[in-house]
Amino acid sequence: MKLIKSLKREILMYDKNNIFAKILRKEIPCDKIYEDENFLFFKDIDPKAKIHVLGIPKVECSDFSDFVSKYDNNLVSQFFKKTEYVINLLGLNNGGYKIISNSGLNGGQEVPHFHIHILGGEKLNFKL
């Protein structure tokens, strides 16, 4: 991963060949849960829970801070409203779930494209 260090924070450079960019370009298949013109939600290939879905915006953004600072409030708000829609679609709204987003190298981010993990469908035994 390419990294630029600044005094404020480490910024992951957006790599147009990251796996999520390839999924968005349909170069790599995914098991879609929901898709519209702005967002894609799909099953994680290495699930950490009975239900493990990834959600990504269809814009170039390396992490959470990059997403919220580069794009308008409407797009950011719509991403989280669609996240709620997918949670309901998956039937997780009553039993509970976790939403996780790793950011930066110290945060454990592995793909330099902002994404969230939605985990649920069972008792999750890890606490943060």
C-alpha cells in the first residue's frame, strides 16, 4: 500500500486496481446483496460471522475520512441510509449487529477503498 505521511494523519492513497475497484468494474465477481447507482453491498469472501456483508460507495475514496471530506453530505448520508436498508433486508434489525470500518494501517485496513463490515446473524463474541 502506498502511504503519504502528513502531520495530521496517515492517508492511504487510492489504488485504482484495489479489489473493490475491480469488483465495481465487474472484473471480479461478487455475491451481491444490494446495488444501486451509488453503492454496492456484497458478501465477504472470508466471513467472520454467519452474516458478513461489505458495503462500499462507488466513488474513489481510500478511507472514511477521505469519503466524508471529498464527497457531499447527501452522498455520505445516503450511504448510511442504504446501510440501514441492507440491515433490514438481512433481517438484522431485531437481533442486533455490528458495523465496523477499519481505517488506515494502524486501524487494520487492508483494502484502500472506504468500506464497512456489517456482521450479525448470531451472537458475536467479540467486544470492542
